Amino acid sequence: MPMFRQLSVLCLVSCVALGAAAAPPKRAPNERIETSPSKRPNRKAQKTETPRGKQGSGGKAPGSLPERDEPRAEKPGEKSSTRPVRRGEKPAAANKKRAEPPSPAAERSAKTSLRVRTEPEVPTPPARGTAPRGNRYLDIPERAVAESKRAFVYANLSDEEALAELTRRNISFVTARPPMPGVRTPIRLTGPLHGVTIRSTLPPAQRRTTLFEILDARLAIALDDFCALLARHDVVELVHFTMYRPPGELPSNFGGPLTRHPGGLAIDLGALRKRDGNLLAVGPHWPSNIGAKTCGPGAEQLWERPGRELLSIVCEASDEGLFHYILTPRFDSAHGDHLHLEIKPDTRWFLVN
């Protein structure tokens, strides 16, 4: 029995000695454990390779989170533009100042610079033989259709043809003396057309000598057709402001006929007097609504009876192709009290506005 106790004590002492030898040595709290490079864990060797086709974005398995301090994979020859984000540091995007919105003045300037202008701010007269732009009511028919309209036929008559047509129609006229600069064939009407007298607003004594009673023979032919239309409306008198109007200044290279009023090819109609004495006056009976459509589908109507009849006369003249241009109070403020009726040589487009 005593020998058995001695053996037990010896075994216990041996176990305590072996445990003390295997225990790690004690170190200070701030002491750093040095590890040799050969004993450091190899993280690359521990990574498991993910088969192709099962990788998510950046070559990682779906659902895995990227390490915070791991830079993205860079292509060969590419300079690194990023660095790991340290703890407590804000991302670079957060350090940038937020861009302030542009001021209203800058926005208006940008919009103005990008705006595409479809027409000039200051309209210029079109060159002869070219159609003007910028009016949505301009009608440019096929060439054959345009040349069949009466306005085109009359405007392009020669001097001899125009005078012969006046004679054939038994229109009373005299040749204006002296010749007017810019008017190809100046005449004065000496009688009514289809029972309609054409006169200016001047007193009768001045009408025989005034320049405003002169017109080109081609316009007289167009007015003869127009007076036939007026006679159907029981009109007996056409009062105008002017037909021929001398040009303010002739161009330095002037050497041929002019157009519009300086060429005696336009008339400004102010009023129509009917057989019963009623007056269809453009100014009081045609309210100005600049830009509104005059004839055709979607045209704006006039509600007073004199205005409705004036509008009907204008649209009938347009349907018959008597004039190239018919400008009404809806064209601009300068035409607020009259109708501008005009024919023009070498012109294949038409406008009612």
C-alpha cells in the first residue's frame, strides 16, 4: 500500500512537469509576436478557384462580399486610379463639392444658342422666280396647275397681248401720259367694268390727273374678272386707296419694270358699295386677328353680315385664281383697313392671308 502511493505521487509530478514544459512562455501585454515569412499563412493558396460561368461581377462567386481594402483588378499597363479606403476616411466622391444647378439666365442663354431658326428675323423680299418662306398659308401648286391660273396668265402677257385683250373685252381706257417709271403698260380706266366703277378716295376733279388712278394693263384684265365676281354680289362701286404708287427711290441699277404698287400691279381695296347703298368697309367690318386662317378648312369666320360677305368675296377670288397675293387684316397691322390684291410676273405661288 505505501509503495502504491509513492508511484501515484511520482506520476502526478511527472505530468505537472510535462505540462509546464509544453505551455507557451508568458509575454507582456504590448509585446508583438514576430512571425517569420516562411511561417506566414499563404492566403493565395487558401483561395478556392470558382469555375467560369458561375462568377458574379468582378470574378467573385455570387453572393460573396468584396473585401474592403482589396483593390479592383487592373488591366496590364493601366495606372491605378484608386487606393484602399482607410478606416474612418470618407470616399473620394463624398469629398467632392456637389455641382450647383445653372442659373436661369444661363439656361436661357443655352436654350437660345441651341435654338434652330427656321426663318430670318427680318424677312427680305424673295428673288425673282423664287418662292418666299415663312408663311404657313403659302400655296405652291404643281407647275402646270400654277401656270393655268388666270393670275399667272395675265401677269405674263406681253404689252401687245395685254392691250389687245383690253380691246377684245371692250374695256374703256386711255394710255397714261407721260410714261410712269417702273410700269410696263400704264393706263387709266375711263368706264366701269361689268357695271362696277373703280375709283380712289380723291374728289372727282382730281381723279383724272392723279397718279393713284394709274394701273398696268395686266392688272386691269384681272380687275375685269374680279368686277364680274363683284357684280354677282350686287356691288356697283369699288373704292381703293391706291393702285400705282411711285417708288420712294429708284435703285441705281434700275432698267426695267417694277412689281407691286410701283409697277402698277396691285390695288388696295378699302370698301365696296352695293346697289342698295350699303357699304362693305374693310376697316370696320373685318376685325383684325393677325395670323388667323382666311379661307379653306379651319378658317376663322366673321360674324357680322358685311364682314361675312367681304370674306366670301375674298375666298371666291382665291378659288378662281385671280390674284397671286390677297392680303387681309389678318396678315399684319398695316393691312388693317384694306385688302391688298396683286398679280406678279414669273410667279407660281399664291397666298391668301
